[in-house]
Amino acid sequence: MITTYTSYAAISRDIPGSLARVAEQPDVARETAYYLANIGNIKSVDDFMSDSRIYNYALKAHGLEDMAYAKAFIRKVMTEGVANSEAFALKLADSRYAALAETLNFEAFGAAATSFDKAQKGVVEKYQRQTLEEDAGAENPGVRLALYFERTAPSIKSGMEILADDALAEVVRTVLQLPDEVAGLGVDPQGAFIGGSIDIEGF
């Protein structure tokens, strides 16, 4: 029987090769080709919201596929951007919304927002990585969590950030062998406990 670690190691030891195989999948190749061919025509938040394929591709790339239905919510994230410290995205505990607003930063760059490499190739790379993790998760959910943790851990700065992300919280609780009762504590005590139990700076 193949263990979670064995499956994870097989993928992680050759991430470029794994991503190349994902990129060749017909559905991934088709949606990527559409995105690259059309993202340059997206000049505003309205354009972004009205092209469902571009919209869904960008959201999946940022791990927000499940929030595609919440268009008023996403519009607010995109419209306010990230320049102002009071921007909606920056008030959310989940940093993926701010990452989306920064990648397609219409608030700061207007019609030029999609001309940057991060809005084109950068989004494609994120999409392919998300797909890799989803495919791995279909076989073994633990492998998806491990790959996700590997990708996101370097950007984690506090225990609260871990708690804000259900996947990260699950990984950390498993590693620390925390009982289910811990999840019933308040957010602040949990964040403090996690921050004091692991070397976050070492990530």
C-alpha cells in the first residue's frame, strides 16, 4: 500500500515534471489557452466579472474556486484593491483574497492591470499548481494537504494565519496531535498555542 508520504515524495521531488504533466491535460491546456489569449482584453473589474472563463480560471488559480458564486463579494475585493490599509481584502483573515486583488490590481493600474507577467504567466502557474494539488487530493487527501502546506508555509507569519486557513490548520493540528477539543477553544487561545508550539519563522 502506498503511504501518504510516499505519494507526496513522488510528486514533490519533481514538481516541474509534475506541473508539466498537469499542463498537458486537455481541459487544463484548453482553459489555459483561453486565459492567455483573452486576459489582455480584460481592462476593468466589470470585464473580469463578465467573462466567466477568465473569472473562474483566476479564482481557481488563487484557491478560491469554491467562492466563484459570491460575485458581489469578489467584486468588492477586486474594486477596493490592496493599496489602502482599510481595503476589504486586507480585513479578511484569508490572505488569498488579497493575493487575487494584488495579482489583478485594477484599483492601482486600471486597464493596464492585466498586462503584467503576474497577471498572465503568474496566474497560469498558480492554476497548474492548484490543479496538481486537486488531482493529488482525489487520490489521497493527505497528499493534497502536504503539497498545499509546502507551497504556503513560507508566507505564514503567525498562528492566526494558520487558523484562518482550514487546510493549514488541519495540517498543524495533525502534526501537533492536538485533540479535537482544542478546535473548540476561542480563536485567540488557539492562535497563541499554535504560535508557541511551532517555529513559524523556520517555515
